[in-house]
Amino acid sequence: MNQVLAGSVLSALSTGLGAVLILFMAKSLTHQWRDVLLAFSAGIMMAASMMSLIPESLKSGGFSTLTVGLSAGVLILTLLEMTVPHIDLEHTKSGLQFDEKAMLIIAAITLHNLPEGLSVGVSYASDAETTGNLIALAIGLQNAPEGFLVALFLVNQHISRFKAFLIATLTGAVEIVTSLLGFYLTSLFRGLVPYGLAFAAGAMLFIIYKELIPESHGDGNERTSTYAFIIGILFMIFLTESF
């Protein structure tokens, strides 16, 4: 229990760790660097899904379980995207009023973090001792640049740097609750573990392909983003093999 709590807190608060940079950096950041951060995050999540979540689900539940769980993860993220208005952090125009725009992006990012927290909790409930730590690390590494971009967006909407830092941190803190929920559910019903791992993989793959990769290719930085994506994969593989 202490391990899952520590892992969920660290992965969730990585959003704030990334956001803290906004207190010291300029309000502007080149599109290329934003795209590199997004693509690097996508590579990390891809390696975590393909090397930890999917193999563990296959091992403990088989292909049919993997298919059901992964499809459920994709379906839930699809419904979530259809329900919550999507606002591109980098291409938002000034058509919306400040309050409405800020609230929409905060709500969208907060809801987007819910399945990530579930991924961490479910991973800690699996029989593989290292899976939970690896997924918590992968989510945390992905949350850091996300927290920075959210804080940067809010600062550009004339919110003070300190308030932007606090808001970005709170959007990640919801992962602690969903992480504990995922851990308890899969611990009580052990048969849910392989489904939960597959669900987490499906949710992460949806985020990678639908959100992170397209946004990292939106400003003519496809080649640089591709390199960052591959480096992110190699970085996560290195961590997996080292620990």
C-alpha cells in the first residue's frame, strides 16, 4: 500500500514539477521545443505500453482478455474526447472569452489525467513487482512536460505564474485518487488485473496516437519530433533494463 501511494503521488506531482519551470522561464516557448517535449512523452508512453502493460496482460490473461481490456480503454477515451471539448494548447485562437477558455482547458486536462492514474494503480496490483514502478515512472515523465505546457497556456491567458503553477499541479493531483481506486478494485477482484493492464495500455495508446503525435507534428517539426519520439522509447527501454 505504501508503495502504490508513493508511486501515485510521485507520478501525479510530476505535473507540478514540470509546471514549476514556468516560475523561472519566459512566457514564450518555441513551437519546436513544445513539439519535442510532446513527442518525447509519446515515446516514453509507447515503450511503457508495449514493454510492460501489454506483455503482462497477455501473460496473465491471454489474447482475448487483452483485446477486451484494450478496446475498453480506447472506447472510454473516445467517449471522453467526444464529451469534453478539446482545446489545442498551441493553436488556440482568441475566439473564446478568457474565463471560459481557461476553465475548459483545466477541465479537459484534469479528465485526461484520470485514466493515467488508473494505469498506475492497476499496474501496482499486478503480480510483476517492477510493473507498477515502471508505469508510475512513465506517467510521471509524461506528466512533467504536460504540466509545463498547461502552466504556459494559463500564463499566456494572463494568469499569474504562481496561480498557473498551482492550477497545473492540481490537474495532476486527481491521478492520486484514481490510482488508489484502480489499485483497490483490481486488488479486491484479482481477475480484473489483466483487463486493467490492457485497459491502461489502450488508454495510453489512444493518447499517444490521437493527441501527442498529431500535436507534435502540427508546426512543421515532424523530423525533430520523430527523433524525440524514438529517443523517448530508447530512454524508457534503458530505464526498464536498468531497473
